[in-house]
Amino acid sequence: MAVNTYRNRPISPHLTIYNAQWSSVGSIFHRISGTLLVLSFFIPLYVLKLLSLFGSYSQVYTLSFTLGSASFFVLSTIFFFVLLSYFYHLCNGCRHLVWDLGGFLQITKVERSGKAIMFLAFLLSTVSTACWFSYN
């Protein structure tokens, strides 16, 4: 074991020494957003199943009335993050289609498009959440 410490070997690329790049962060966010989208589809179905166990919706109404504005904040936050993951996944998927056609494959354009996709997804989800809750 002591012999390996004296050899001139490169350090293994683990997370404590790795500098994150925009492309790697974008790839991780793309996977997280896809997972969140799948969960956002199945969780409401599970909640509806749980609500059907109550027998009537009066208990649900009482619970939501008791929570008051806190439930609005929680629901709007969840709605925002689901929209953020949707718009990011959509925009990043379009970027991958452009890559498949051979466009924006230079390193500078990859980084710029990654930053633009993150900004665009945040902007679209913010505007969509504001519009949705301003009408309701």
C-alpha cells in the first residue's frame, strides 16, 4: 500500500475535486427534471386514491381551510417547480434535437445555449405561474 503513495498517479476524478461545467450541470438537471415530471404524474393519482378513502370531501375541505394561506404557498411552490422542470425538459430536449441536426456543437455555443435554456425555463415557469394564479 505504501508503494502506491510514492507513484506519480493522477488523482481520481471524484466530486470533491471536480469542477462542474455547464454541460454536466445541464445533464444532471435534465435527468432530475425528467424524474420530477414522472413523479408529478403519479403523485396526484396517489393523492386522488387517498382522497377517495375519506368517503366524502368535507374532511379535505376542512383540512385545506385550516391550512389557509400556507396551503396556497405550498401548492404554488409545487406548481412552480413542476412547471420549471417541464419547461427545462422541453427546452433542453429541443436543444438536443438541434444538436442531432449538427448545430451548436462548439463549446462556446454549448455553454451559451445551456445558460439560455436555464434562463428561458425559469422565465417561462415564472410567467406561467404568475398568469395561472392571477386568474384563480
